[in-house]
Amino acid sequence: MIKVLVVEDSATVRQCLREALTERHGFDIVGEAVDGAQAVELCRRLRPDVITMDVVLPVMSGLAATERIMASQPTPILVVCSASRQELFTTYDALAAGAVDVLEKPRGDASDDTWGARLRTAVKVVSRIRVVTRHRPPGAAAPVQAAIRTPRMPRRLVAVGASTGGPGAIVTLLRGVPRGLSVPLLYVQHLATNETFAQAFTGWLAEQTGHVVRYARGGESLESVAGQVVMAPPDRHLIVRGGHLHLNSGPPRHSCRPSVDVLFESVAAEVGAGATGVLLTGMGRDGAEGLLAMRRSGAHTYAQDQGSCVVYGMPKEAAALHAAVEILPPDLIAAGLTEKVGWRAPS
């Protein structure tokens, strides 16, 4: 049985959670909390395997409860939230503070027919993740101002991939990277395909880091997106070919679309030694073989170290393949990028 603590102030949503997480399906709801303070106390007493966490709660918010739980009693947390933009910003704050994944609440439409199954799958996956203590959340920090630097060798782009735990890792990395990147930073993050969730993520990431963040449209030249963080849109692969960005709906790799491997392999073939690759925290193996292809093409490659990962899956596979030149936490990867990539003063 997977022991679950349900944190939700809506009686209706709590009932949906109860109906989905039954003993018949292998779950034991050991407690229910209707505010954040109660959630912290019940987590301490009941020691659940997983917490389903609402972020909008009375007394203490779900974000504050997540921060306290991750500092005192680290427990895998699945955020269950609505798709309003402001709530999603708070949800991504919770992910950056140590929550593992997010699932939208029931909408009251046909999609609810599969909601219970999706919830059970998410809780099972989250229950297997080893989480680490977070003594404090990554609070707001002023973005690093650009210094004009001469790169050690000409670089055309930086390619980054992440999955579970990625929001917190990419925030740390980008906060350590000066604005004024002279090349594009292409970023694949495994996210829910819900368009509202996806659009909120780019806005949240821009607000957190001070960088220009947007989704690729397809057809842009690398030169035209220099200085920007350009993400693969939900359910589309991002590739580099002929000096331009392209999107496609090719088959998933490792059950992922967008796939980090697809991006990295295209960068290895197109840019070679003129690229830098970074593989951050995540479950599975997506990105490991692509990072190896980048290293073999002459690119400088990084993988996140085990101690700073929420899930040491993708970077572990990369390390096993000797795909990473350097294995470091995100803040030190940022320092390395600052030394190896050219910068220009911000306008």
C-alpha cells in the first residue's frame, strides 16, 4: 500500500481524491488536511509515502507548507492544482521548492473520465522518487548582469534538457548566467501537455530569472534568437537544422515528446564543437545518448550531480555512458557556461 496524505480544502476535490485512491488500487489515505499548517503537522506524525498538495489553502499556503515539509520531513509531493495562471505560478514555485510533479484538478468535463487513472499513475511514480532536504526555497534573486567576455572558442548555442525537478534546477542555472547571452539557450523540459500549464511556465521562468523565455515557433534562425531561452513547445520535438529551429511531431523517444535526445542529436550533427550541452535532473534516460553524441562531436558537456538532483535518473545514465565532460550542481554549471560562452552587455 502507498500511504497518501491528502491536502485539499475543497470537499468536492477531496472526494474525487478519495474515490480514485482506494485500497483496491493499492493506496491507503492515512490522513486529510484542509490547510497548510495541518498538512505540516500530519506529515510529521503520519509519515506518508506521498502528499497530494493543493497550493491555495487557508492558514498556510500550499507553497509555504511544501517549503516547511521539504526542510523538516522531506516527502514526495504531487501538486494538484487548477489551471488559473496565478495558481500555476505558485505551483511552479512549489516545484522549485522541492515538490516533484503537478496534476490538474478535475475540470468537470469529459477529461474527468481518465482523471482518476492519471492521478493513480502520478502518485505511483512520485512514490518511487527519493527526495532531498531543502532548507530554504530558492528565493527571488536579481539576475546576474552581463559582462562583455571573449569566449574561449566560438559558440553557437547552449542546449539544456530536464525532466522531474527541472523547474528548480533551471532557475538556479539561469540565475547564475548573465543576461546578454550571445547565443540562444535551447531548452527541453518534460511538462504536461496542457497549454495553460505550458504558457504559465515560460512566464514564471522569465519572472524568476530575468531572462527572455519563450517557446519556439519553428523557422527562426539561430542568430535571431541569440540571447533568449527558447523552449520546445508541448508535444513537439525541437531540432536544429540548416542554422534554423524546426519543430516536428515525430515519434516519442523514451515515451517523451519533446525529447532531449532528439534536440541533442540534432545539435551534435549541426553545430558539433560549437555547442555546449547540459543535462539536468530527471527520471528515465532521455538525453543521455544525445549528450554522448554531443561530446563525441566535440561539444563541451555537463550533467547535474547526484547530490543536487531531485531525481538522479537522466544525469546518472549520462554519467554511466561517460557523456559528460563535467558533473556539477546547476550553480557551478552556470559558472562554467559564463566562462565558455560569449556575452554582450544588455540593452
